[in-house]
Amino acid sequence: MRKLAAALLGTVLVAGCTTGDDAVDVNNGGEFRFVQGTPSGEVIPEDERASAPAFSGTLLETGREWDSSLLVGQVGVLNFWGSWCAPCRVETPEFSEVAADLADDGVQFVGVNVKEPSEQFALAFIDRFGISFPSLYDPRGEIALAFRDYPANAVPSTIMLDPEGRVAAVYTGEVAQEDLRRVLERLLEEA
């Protein structure tokens, strides 16, 4: 009976990560939704952009504190991921490649690991996929909740910030590398 229950739970989690409108309540009073991906990112017009909320957290790799003020003056890419999320396994290594390519151009990637039962799973994911950019450990989803006006509670989600710290583009679901590069190039041109 336990094996059947575990198999059913695994099937629901994997299926839920990729499509559907189902909601999963989280223990901190928030909600994570699993939604179908945005086909391509749309840049929010400059005059319609709102400031991103300030946030901070602990870096998985070092255990040091990190603060969003470190993104000021750069194009920021926040990627909400979990080791349990199948699309994250595809897009995160691609993000790492883009992060390395654009690091000297003023683009800073920051991962936000959410709803992970243990830091060990997140660290194993980073190691397995050779992730080059820092990731915050956010097991209760508090950073995602800070972005409640944007769909950061869908996993994976990606939020791009302009150098002024305003939300410039939002993706839900897996992001194609070509589209990620196209939007980042546009944001760099604005700067």
C-alpha cells in the first residue's frame, strides 16, 4: 500500500510540474501553482514597469547571506526552481551557459530554490548540472511570495529585472534559451 501511495504521489508531482491549473497549498500559507509555460517572454514596456520587491536569503553554495541590492545596476535574472521539477532540469543548465556568456555584460543570474525538503537535494542538483550562478535556498517559498504580483509561485518561473530594479519580463514554465537571450539582449540595449 505504501509503495502504491508513493508511486501515485510521484506521478502527481511530476505531472503537476509541467502542465495544468492545479494548486498545491504550502505550509507557509502561500500557494504554488503548476502552469503551462509562457511560449515566449514579453518585455514589459519601460513606463509600465514596477519596482521589484526587496528580498534576501542564504546562498546554497556558501551559506552566506545575499541581498537583492546586489543586482542594482545590472540586468537581473531570477529563476525559481526545484530539483523535483522536470523542466528545471532542462532549462537550468541552459541558464548557466547564458549566465557565463553574459556575466561581463552586466547580467546577473540568481537561482531561487523553492519547496525543497532538504538542502542536500538542491546542492546535488547544482553539482549534477554544473550550475555556475548562485542560488538562494528558500524552502518555504518566501521569496516567491514577495513577488505575489507576478507568477513566481509557478515552478519553474523566471523574472527579469532591468538595471533600475524593476520587473521587466516574466515567464512561467520552461524558458527556451533563444528566447532568454533575445529578451536579455533587448534589456541590455535599453541600459
